[in-house]
Amino acid sequence: MKHSALTLATSLIALAAPAMAEEVNIYSYRQPELIQPILDGFTEKTGITTNVAFIDKGLTERLKAEGERSPADIILTVDISRLTEAKEAGVTQAVQSDVLKKNIPEALRDKDNQWFGVTYRARIVYASKDRVKPGEITTYEDLADPKWKGRICTRSGTHVYNLGLLSAIIEHDGAEAAEKWAAGVKANLARKPEGNDRAQARAIWAGECDIALGNTYYIGEMLQDPEQTQWANAIRPEFPTFADGSGTHVNISGVAMTASAPHPDTALKFMEYLASPDAQKIYANVVNEYPADPDTPPSDLVASWGEIQPDTTSLTAIADHRAEALKIMERVDFDG
């Protein structure tokens, strides 16, 4: 009798206690303000709490150091090289999801399902509205043409964005042609590589150069900053393609589940939410990038920059050339 009463009391206590809240822990390379609308949307839709740690450097190293004790379920990062680095370090795991496979094109996800692109940005040409005619640049290979001598500016050749572009040129044209291209672009520089992509737009505005390499989303960021709006208004986005007929080079912001995720079920729900039309639309409007889901249109601002035909070459294949791309930039002394 006492045993039955104790059992009943225990059951009542269990029923009275609130259910343990579901949560997902995220290590994010992206700034908190850029992903907060996504996190809010996910919690509103699912009731799952999100806990975020902003890590702008050494994300993979931190996961390796934490090992199986890591609290992280998810990593959010930019650039294919950082995603492949995490995969090769063994800190991510394969995910099986029909939703992710359906909504994310094959070229924007890992062949082993260890990472998935959620948005993409294009590496394009910023052209002076005053000094460069529309259509003067049609391919990336054009940038090595001597007609641009003293007219190009860019950030460091060893930055991941430029290494990604050079890796793509290796994939399309071969290593020998890529090295000639890098040497040709260096010969056309108006100044030594310096600053970030926004600094290149500023240099065009200041008349220091006429064209530059830059990512699309920086135009949106400059337009949101009163001090930088004039830089954005001084340039015209041009969407070069590769000479072999392929489209414009793109890179991704992506997501992966950690190898030791303590909450794999909620982590998967979060990944699938990122690929949903709702989240894709939020992402497109907040970060000025292109939705990975081809059925979700870009924001009106992004669409106003012009039509894009993204290169459909596998990003994994392009990433395989990163080491060679770095050697080429060092051989031609691109930053020297």
C-alpha cells in the first residue's frame, strides 16, 4: 500500500514538473545581428530555444579541442574552405534529410551530406559607373587583359574569397592558365592589394582604380551605412562568367551538424528550417545574399543589381584546388 502511494505521488510530481525545454546550441561565424531574425523565426515555429556562441576565428580548432565534450550541435560559417576544413578535421557528421536534399541544389551541398549551403554570394566585378562602360567586362579571364593595366584594385590575393575564385579558374581553365591569369591581374593592379571588399569600392569612388573584385552582399551593407552609401553608388555590379561558358563564381554560407552534437534531433530540425522557404526569405532580406533554394527569389535590392547565372560547378571540386591556388598566389607574389 505504501509502495502504491509512493508511486502515485512520484507520478503526480512528474506530471506537475514542466517538460524539459528543447534546445539547440550553435557556434556561429556570422555576426549575431545577421542571424537573430532566423533564430527568432525558428523558435517561434518550433518552440525550440537557440543558444549561440559567436566565434569569428578558430571555430574548427575549438571544436577539435573540445572533442566529445563540446556543447555545440551546429556550426554556421561562411566560405566553402571553412566548411571543408571542418569536415576534414572530423568535427562534423553526415546528415540524412529529404528536406535538405530537395531544397538545396547538389552543387551547393557536400557529396557526403556533411554540410549544406543555405545562401550564396557571387564574387563579381565592381565597375566605376563613370569610367567603365556596361559590358566591357564579360569574363573573369578579361581581368588579365593588358587594357586594364593600372586600373584594378583588390584585397589580398591570399584571402579566402580570392583563393576561392582562383580555385574556380583552376577547375575551369587548368593550373597553368590560372597562374598566367593571376600574374596578368597582378600586372594590372593600380596599387598593392589591401583592405576588404568595401575598401575597393571606396578606392573606385576616390578615383584610385576603375574596377575591383568584390562580393555582392557588400553592396547591400554599404547602402545601409550613411558614410559608405556614396561608395556603393559609385560602382555598377558586373556579373562576369568563365570563358568556357560557365556562370558567375559563387560561394556559400553553410550549416553543418557537429560530430558530437548533444541534441541531434533538434539540430536536424534547425538545419531543415534553414532550408525552408520561410527562413530562406528571411536570410535573403537580412544578409543580402541569394537563397540556396532556387524556388525562393532574392530580395528586391539584390535582384536590382542584375540577373545572375551562377556557376553550377561543384563547390567541393573547386575547394579541392585551394592548396594549389595558394601556391600560385605565392609564386606570382600577388601581394608583393
